[in-house]
Amino acid sequence: MISVVSNNELDKLSYVTKYVSGKEIMSGETGKGLLWKDSGKYVPILDFSSINNEGNMKYL
């Protein structure tokens, strides 16, 4: 699980997903953080649903 939250509105954030070996799987930019009313925090959305490969991955 990856958690990125802020008390203030977030700008877009760049990210890279790689196998532990260093081979890049995907990269992109989050959408602007949206307010999650239940927590009072701003949360960006990252969609990893297109990754269908198994393996050990890291998110940068």
C-alpha cells in the first residue's frame, strides 16, 4: 500500500514504478490531490490497474 496525504491541497506528483531489478514498468503524474472528507486530508489518485505482471516492484 502506498499512502500520500497532505493537510493542504497537493500539486501533481511524478512517480516511477520499477521492478526491483531497475527495469521501468510505468511512470506518470498523479492527478491533483482531492479532499477526502472523512479524514480531512488531500489525497492524490494513482491508478496501477494496468500493471498485470507479477514480481517485486518499487515505487519512486
